[in-house]
Amino acid sequence: MITVKDLSMVLPAASRSVTILDHITFEIPAKQTVAIVGPSGSGKSTLLGLMAGLDRPTTGSIHLDGTDITSMGESQMARFRREKVGYIFQSFHLIPTLTAIENVSVPLELKGASHVGDRAAELLAAVGLSDRMGHYPVQLSGGEQQRVAVARAFACRPPILLADEPTGNLDSSTGAHVIELLLSLHRDYGTTLVLVTHDAALASSMQRVLSLRDGQLESDSMPASSEFLNDFSAGSLSAERAPSADPLALDSFPTFGS
């Protein structure tokens, strides 16, 4: 699903060059959940942005679903991203002049989808915001804005969901709801989920952890708690082991036609 090969990112800085990423190679199979961790400045967000095609590496290649995105032009990449990649920013990046439902409608309209308003409304209802559809971002709490951002990122049902510190601007309780939402998308639709985080507990709940340091891949591990997540993703948890019910769970997330 995702193949990163010999990836480097070098930026000019005054009279010298700064290496942000240094010859990184790894593969992520379809439907896996992965956390990218590391100290500030280790290159985590840069790597995620490159994987989304938001920037171009200095050297190396990135294949998403068998397609080399590093060879694409901007317009081609934009079309590809609409089909294949959902991206969630730490600071939400909602359009301030649009309401919640209008923000979620944007990728659907760009794709030329039918019944855009109905589909956007279903998405917002699924993330627990059916009563906030007409509100502008400034009228929403941080947690509500992030849920709008999650609905928008998943509007076109992309097979790959990338999230940059999705709980970084949220309190722990609200952040937990957002993470449950993302895991529900992964569980219900087999979405490949890759997120950047500083939260060790969140990272350990992923099936795999890639640790960066000084722009290099320091380690690639499977947390001990990933066995629980594997069961959760497969829907095989017993009632005693399953997490308590939450209004943000997406067991009945809407399935849209073409």
C-alpha cells in the first residue's frame, strides 16, 4: 500500500544545507495502523507530508497503492490525493468562511460526487455533529473542529488516512474520542491509518511504530498492546474486552454509492 524507498529531504539554510530526512526506507501494507514518533525536529511531519504528496523529496521515491507519487505533477497529484489519501492536520485547517457541512462538502464537490449535501450531512451525523452542521469553525470547540476535519478527510472514502498530531491541540478526553473515531474508520473500512504523535500511549495502541531520530529511521517495532488492537480491528473482541460504547463509534458509518 505505501512504499517509501531511500527517501531524503534536504533544505537550504543560509550558507549550508539542512538534512531533514536521511535515506529512509520502509513499507506499510494495506489496512495497517502505524504511528510515527520521535523528538521534535526528527522529521515526522515532513515525512507525513511527503507521503501525502504535499511536498516533493530531494531524493528517493514514494509509492501509494502501486503508484509513484514523486513523479507526479501538482494537478495530477491533487486528483490522485482526492481518490486515495485523506489528510488530517493538527490545527484542523477548516475553511473559516464555510460552515461545518460546507467544509465537508468541499472534497465531494471537487470529486464531482452526487447528492453532496446529503452525503456531507451523513458524515457529520456519523461523527456526532448533526446539530452543528450550520456552525462556522469559530463557533465550534477544538474537538468539534477536529471531528469536522475527520469527516472531511474521509468524505471520499480514501484507502489511506494520514493524520499529523490529530490530538495535539485537544484535551485528553476529547483526544481519546477522536482516536476512537479514527480506529473505527480503520476497523469498519480497512483504512490504512498512519499518524504522527508525541503521545506514547497513543503510539502503543497502533499495530506498528516507526521511530525517527535526526532524520533517520531509528526503529521499527510492534507494540505489545497491538494484539489488542488487532482483535479490535478484526471485530473479534468479547463484550468484556471491548471498549465501552461511545457516541462517536462508527459501527454504522454510512456507505455511499458512486
